[in-house]
Amino acid sequence: MSNIRIGINGFGRIGRTLFRLLQNINNIKVILINDIVDINHIAYAIKYDSNHGLFKNNIKIISNNILSINNNNIFCYQHSNPSEIPWYKYDIDFVIESTGLFLTQKDAYKHITSGADNVIITSPPKDDTPMFIMGVNNMLYNKNNKVISNSSCTSHCVIPLLKLVNDNFNIKQIMITTINSATASQNIIDGYSYKSFCDGRSVLQNIIPSFTNVVQTTSKIIPELADKVHGVSFRVPTPQVSLADINILLDSNISYKDVYNIIYQESSTNLKNILGYINDDVTSVDIKGSILVSIFDVKNSVVKNKICKLISWYDNETGYSYSLINLIKYIKKIS
């Protein structure tokens, strides 16, 4: 397979984590990075990272818009408008739209008009842009979908498990509580937020009630669950790794073994490299660096009669970024 040529628009947490992961993927190469900061900031952000540590590869600034990583050139631009980014010069197969700003088909399509072949948005869209989660609905991808969304990290953790339960049992209601690590949009000290009063509080000092998009994404990706799923979210003062507490009411009694056997089987077959499980006494830091998007917690999950409490961990940076790699590979393969 020829190299897949990647451009990253927005070099924040997902852009940087994806970049690092791709250094170990032979046939996918980052060709261009676009962000509003200059090349010196880009080089520094690559080399030093509080979550992922020191970048191991050699990095050198060649000019005001060229970085060299192990003698491979990466072009850097500082355009705020996607229409101005010269993707056409570099034969870009996929733009990873990770600014969090261009979340509609209309806005993200500007990358296509600038010369990119495909765009993957790294957030749930604000319109009907199709969302895909590997192992759940990727088979519905159509090559005419030039702009798509990889949904959210929480959705990747929750929805594969919901699909397995929904495929094997009759679900009546779902209540999801997500425990999310802090994000860059939160305040270090108390301030203001247009989202909610609580969202403006200090991320270092509080457990903060917040909004979760997993209800909306589940309803779109598995439509038959649309009227059955509800959810809340809490932000906590940790830098990486999150958790989903999924409570499912069924119409008949089942056993823990019924659920565990399905997860065990699927994690080594249809959902290999997507879903995993852990049967040990772990905390969030033990999940750090996992490429899996959902890691079922065997010890802390409970099934009692008609109620399933499924606990699953996910590295919201590494796991989600690796899901982007899986999606890129899948699209390239079927195209």
C-alpha cells in the first residue's frame, strides 16, 4: 500500500497525540500541520508533552515553515481559514480537522475545495455530517462522504458496548454517567463560561457537572436507542483517561456471565483493537497509553437481574487518536 498522506488542522491535544502515534505507523505520513501558532511553538509542542513525555525522534527546524523529523520534512502553516490552507500542493489524502471549530459540512468542506481528498472531524458535528465508529457502523461509510466525523472519545467507549448489549438483549432504558478528565477549554481558576455557571469553575479544584454528547451521538449511530438513552457527565481534576458508567435496564433477567462472554468473544474477533477488558485492581493512570477505545472493567461491573452496570475505561487522548488511524486505514482499504 502506498503512503497515506495526512494533514492536521489544529495542533491541540488530539492533533499532537495523533502525530506521535503516526510516527510508528509505516504507511501513514503527516505531511502538513496547520495551526495559528508559529513553527517554533509547533516544534516545542512536539518535543515536550506533560501527558506523553519527551518526543524520542530527532526534530529540527529547517526554515520558517519546514520541520524535519528524522529527515522527513513536515510543512507548517498558520492559516485561520481552511480555504487558505494549500492542501492541493501536497496531495493530501485526509485532513484531520481537530480545531474544534469547523463542525459542519459547509465549514469543513473548505478543506476539500483547498485540495484535500477527505476530511475527518474529531468532534461530533453540529449538523447531519455522518459519524462513524469502527466496529459499530463503519460498514455504512460511502466513498461519496468526503466530510465525516469520528464522533467523540466518550462515544467510542460507550457505543460499542451498547451495540453488543442491544444486539443480544432487549434494552428498555439506558443511563450513562461519564467521568471525564479535564480539557483545554476549562478554566484553571474560577472564571466565566457561556455554556453554564459550573463550567466556568476551576478544573483544578472541582468535580464539575457538565454536558455529555454521548446521548445525541448514540441516538444517531444506533437510532433504535434514541428514546432510551439518557446521560450526565462530570469533569474531574485528572489530565488523561476517563471512565463511563453505563447502566442498562433490560426486559428480562440475565447473568453477568452472559454479558462477559459476549464482550470477551467480541474483543478478540469483531472488535479486536477496539474493545478490551481488564480483570485487575486498576486506577485511571493504569489505562494511560492504551490504544483501545473501551476497556471493560471486569471487577467493577455488575449484572443483577434486569440491570447491567458496565464500567469501561478509555484513554481519551491515545485511544481516540488511534481510532482515527483505524478509520483512515479502513476508508483507504475499501476505496
